[in-house]
Amino acid sequence: MFNRREFLEALSALGVTSVLAGCSDGNDHGSVLGEDVLAGPAATAFSSSLSRGTQMEIGGDADGDEELGVVAGKLPWDLEGHVLIVASVPTRADTPLLTGEGVVYRISFSEQGARIKTRIIRTDDWYVAQQVQGTADDFGILFDIAQFSPTYGARNLANTALLPIMNGRLLATYDMGRPIELDPRTLHPITPVGLQDSWRPSLDSGLFTMHFVTAHPAYDAKEQRVYAINYGLTPLAQFLRIMRWSGASEPEFLDVVDAQGKPVALSMLGHQMSITEHYVVILDGAFDVVGTTPPTQAPLYIVAKSSLTAGKPAVAKRIVIDRECTHFLADYNDAGDRVRLLLMHHNGTNTGSRLKEDDVGFRSGELIGGQFFRSGSDRNVVGRHEIHVPSGTVTSVLLSNDSTWGVGLWGQDPRSWDKLGTAFYQSFGFNPDYLPARDAQKYADYPFGANFAREVPLSMLPADIITPKLVHIDHEGMQDLQTYAFEQYTLASSPTFVPRKGRATDDDGYILVTVAGHKRDELWIFDATDLQRGPLCKLSHANLDFPFTLHSTWMPSLESHVPSYKVERAEDYGKRIDNLARDKQQLARDALQI
Ligand SMILES: [Fe+2]
């Protein structure tokens, strides 16, 4: 029977990174981090900066942009191309952190300097949401992660990740909505990918269905195709389908079953998948369902591309790796049927619930409710796992050191699509005052009898703050190549590799990170070959006010093109509008102009 609580608990955790929790709606705007460091465990101004962000757009409606000012250092002349970052900005003052409007920040580099454009991603449901604001049909918050209207259904917020695909095209993605193609020049949506009714829903109500989709589709540059997944997360809707899309016509959906021929049922979160030359790799990403034993494993489903044929389910091989995980990188080269993955294990970290107002720190016993920041109960692990697919054997090399406390987001040289290549990540560090006593108690017995040990016993957790880091990782030797330690309380995110103009070798470029601050928000530029030197340049703009930023990417150029594929709204929504109550139909037709 459908378990509503489980379903909603699932929704509440989607897309939440391992150290994020709580949402302050304060009006102060954090500190210029690294320059004006906040003192004390209750750095609430810092927290509030990250949970807000403006819907004010920079650069106008078309393809305009505005100059980014240098606030410290000097901007190197040889950065190349365009960084694109996505985030969720609050729809209203009470919008939870990751449940707001998708907004894209585009930073363009040339010898003349850096420029910025920001745009709200106006998905089809956005237009309806504008019309019903403040009415009984308004989209409310469905627990912490979805926006839902009983009349019109679920929003596709498109606020989680960006993926460059064939011919300079760009997708914006979300865990509970189909990918949206954006025009890289204007940042306006061109089309959703696939008819809505091609995506099997988990909640089918009103005009817009809620369908679970990976927030990390993968683009195969060799095949010139996009892969994604569509899955069910409730007992009534257990299925896993791989979507394959050429970019020119309707995508294909291909069923995946287990070795017994039953539909694969992800138990947690299909947030991340990836591809190699011959396989599709799907991670059952970890989150912590309230009231159950927290996860300790990273279940992977590996599907041979050669088995993806219409009308015949593909069989997935299930491989289980110790220590839970939400994000990973895959090496495209799978010679010898050996799939090599780099997993960011957030072992011992509660990802399933927000901090409560009465939460107190593990060490201090002081109130930390309302904080944005939350530390895990263990030092995290980066794992390189080589899976021999035919035999299912796994060879693992693990890295766990001062840099891996609170592992965060990846950055990669985007030119290295056919290999694992250069990899960077940022980590949030550890703050004993930000580990809730509730989590320490919940994870006291971690890993709950599993066949591995904690990295650090609970009783031996550091008494002092471990600072956030930016790390260039050597995944061959599994060691830090270079590390930059931020000041405490700095929250840098969205590390993005920017190639150096005219250079084609790995590593030779820059790393851009977002830094949310008290006086202003900034973009910091590091030399990728010399992280220890610190930021070479800090950029800002009078109207730059981002919340916690999520995934990012880099594109060499911005191409507008005549869409070779476009879902027509009348076909997409026409029948569903007809099924709405008569007095609700016209609003939908007007909003969608059909
Ligand atoms: Fe993600």
C-alpha cells in the first residue's frame, strides 16, 4: 500500500547536500568570508546569506550581460569561455533552501574582463505559478523540496544541475522534473525533453505531474546521445527506466530489471548516474529516512548499453559498495569491462532531515537550530572503485584525510570527457559545534555492524574546527595533489574548471568558486596548478546575491540555434487542461499561451 509518510520523507531529502540543513530566513547578509570572518559557533549571519538570494536578473531579457568588477587581486587575461552555475533562489520569504526558482549565473571571460548574466529559469509551470500567486490554487511547499498545487500539480524547478550536450546545447535539471533545454545565449528555456506523459509519474495530479528523474543525466560525446533515468520511489510505482535521447526526436525509454527479471526498485534517491563507453551506471544515492537505520552502502546498478533495446528489458548488475554516497565520477574508458568510479562517500552524515529549532551542538550543548550548516559525524572518504562488471569483483582504494571532512561538489576539466581526467572538489570541513547532538546519538553505532569501521570514533572527533578546503585530487595515486584551506566559516561552492586560453593539457587552467558573503557575494578565481597561492582574483557585482549555489559547468562558446527538437505545449498539456475543472482551464491556457 502507498505509504504517504515514506514518500514525503523521501521528497524532503532530495538533492540536499550532505552538510546542508536548516533554513534561516534572516535578512542579514553573511560576512565577506575570508576577509571578515565571523566569530563563535552561531554564525547566523553567515547562515542566512546562504539561504537567500535575489530574483533580480542581471543583463536583461535577451543575451545581454554586465561587467563583473574586480574587488581584489587581478583577473588573469587568459581565462576562456563561459562558466554556468545553477542555484535555487527563494520563491517567497519562507521557501526552503533548495525548493526555489532555478536561476542560472553565467560568467563570461574575455581579454576585456569578466561579465555576468543571471536569469530565472522560466519553466512552463513558472508561468502558471505567476498567475495563481496568492490564490487557493497557489503552489505551496510540499514538505521541504517540492512546490505543489492541488489544482495544477508539481513544479519543475530546474534548479539543480546544468549539462552541456551536443552542438553547444545546454540542459537544466532537477530531481523531480524532466530536463529543460536552455538557450545558452539568453538562458531562456527552449523545450522540455520528452513529452510530459512519456515520463512515468510518481504523483499524477493536475496539470503538471511529478516524475522522478536523475538530476545528473549524462552526455555521451562519442554517441552524441543523452542518457537519463526515470524511476519510481513509492511502493506503488517501482520501476527504473533509462532514457536515451538523440536531441532531434522524442527520447526512448527502456525498462531495467534485476537478475530475477523484476523491475529495479531504487530504495533511496536516483540523484546521480553516469556513463562509460559501454555501460550506464546508476547510483541509489543515500539519504537518511527518518526512523530507520541510516544507510551505510552505495548500491550501484550497472547496465550494458548493448542490452538497451526497445521492447526488451535490460538486466542491471547490482554492485554494493561500502559507505553511502550521493555523487560520483565515472571514467569513460571501461577497457576490459572494468568500470572505474570515484565516489564521494558522505559516511556517517545525516542527509535526511533539517536541523530543528531545539537542536544543540554535540560538544557545546548550545542551541544550533536555524543554522544552515551541519557537520557529519565522521570524516568522509573519497573512494576509487574499479568494478569488473562480468564477475562483479570490486577493487577499492580509499582516501580519507583532513581534506575529506564534509566532502562537497566536484569540478572537472570538461574537455576530458573520455577519461576521468583532472578532478577537483571542495569540502566543508568539520565544526564540532555544528554536529547536532541528535545526529551524534543517531550515528553512535555507525556503521551499524557493517563490515567496515568509522574513520574517527565519535569520542575522538576533533575539538577544533577543520577548515573548508579546495582540493586537486590525484585519483591515480589517491592523494591530494594540491589543497587550499579556506578561512573557517567560508562557504565556497560550485568549483568549476576554466581552461587557460590556448592550452589543451589537463590541469592547465583556473578554478572558479562561488563564495557567499556578508557584505557581498563573490566569485573567486584560483590557478588550478597552484591552489596554495590562494585566489588570484575576487569578482563581484552590485546585484550579485546568490544563495548556496549548486552544480556548475563550463562551455567554450555560446551558440543559439534553431531548435531541432521542441515539445509543443498544446500536445504536451492540451488533454490535461481539458481535464481540469472548467473554471481552471482558461488560466492555464492563458499562462501557457495555448
Ligand atoms: Fe548533485
